[in-house]
Amino acid sequence: MTHIVHPYVHRLGVIRDWKSHWFGDKKKYKEFLKSDVLLREFLEKKLRDFYVSSIEMERNEKSLRIILKTSRPGMIIGRSGDGSKKLKDDVSKFIRKQKLLGAEEVKIDIEEIRSPESNAGIVSAMIREGLEKRFPFRRVLRQTIEKVMANRDVKGAKIIVSGRLGGAEMARKEEVKKGRIPLQTFRADIDFSSERAILPYGSIGIKVWIYKGEVFDKK
């Protein structure tokens, strides 16, 4: 058994909150869970190139609210809101097609991430884009970690890529690290993301850890 724990899950209820909030009948837990998982997969696939860092959901008996956090809100919203309207229609259509426990009313809120270089989801998307454009992986890693560490609120960062790097026959792993990443400290605000770059000779896995200091109670 592995001893690796997801940094986000590790801190749930300590300094992190859940990405889904439900208010309703407990008996519908199974249907809610299935609906959330399939909707998340659908949105991740649809918004792959839009630099979406997280998808949060809030639902009750009658309405579903989806919060998209992205560094490129203009691309999703589109001209005069056409993009967000189309996305809302696509989500409603998907819920009906999959016969999911949907909602009478679907709302989509798009929030802008002010500091994209200090967000693990955005950083992993940047690395994926660089690798898929066939840039040398070492240069991509070096430039990305320098951009991340240039942020004042970032105390440490680690990036790992693994797979057929540079089209090599044998898969291997490459790691770059700057600063410190205290994974065992619950107070440590560690942002984590994993991504996959799809290349002609196979997939390359990307993992990003970003440490932004310790979170103390306001008291």
C-alpha cells in the first residue's frame, strides 16, 4: 500500500473545504454523487483549453450552481455572454441525456483567478500546453518554476513529469523543486494538481505542488 496522500484531501476540514455542497434529501446521495462526477468529467473535457483550475458545485432540491475558477474568464463568457449561455445549455442537455438527478434551474458562475502563476491547476495546464506544442520539456519545467517562484506569496514549488519524455523509448521521471514543501504539516497551504499531456508517442503525466505558507486561525 502506498503512503502518498492527496494534499487537498489531507487538509479537508482543517484549512480546506469540499468542492461539492449539497442541501437536500440524504436518500439521494448516490444520485447526487453520480451526477457530480459525470458533470465534472464533462466540464473538464469541454473546458480543457480554457485554463480552468477548479469546478465547484452547490445544489439543493431545485437548483444547481456551478462555479468555474479560471484565469481566462473572457474566453468562457464570450462576446456579450454567448459562451456562458451556450455552456449552460450544454450542461442542461447533458443532464437530460444522461438522465441525471439534475435541477430545474442551472446557474454557472465564472470567477477570475487573479494570480494564475500561484495556482497549481493553471500551472499544470501551462506545462501541458507547452509539452503538447512540442517544446523541450526541461525548458518548459525551468521556465514554469521560475514564473511560479517569482510570486511573492509562493514559498516553494515542485513539478514532476513522467512518461516518454522527449519521445524516448523508455519512460522516465523528471523533477524540479525550489523552496520547501512541508507535506506533513496540516496548517501548510499546499495547492496540488495533476494533469495529462497527450502526445503522439504517448501520454505524459504532470504533477504540481505549490506551497503558499501556513494558515493560522484568525483568533
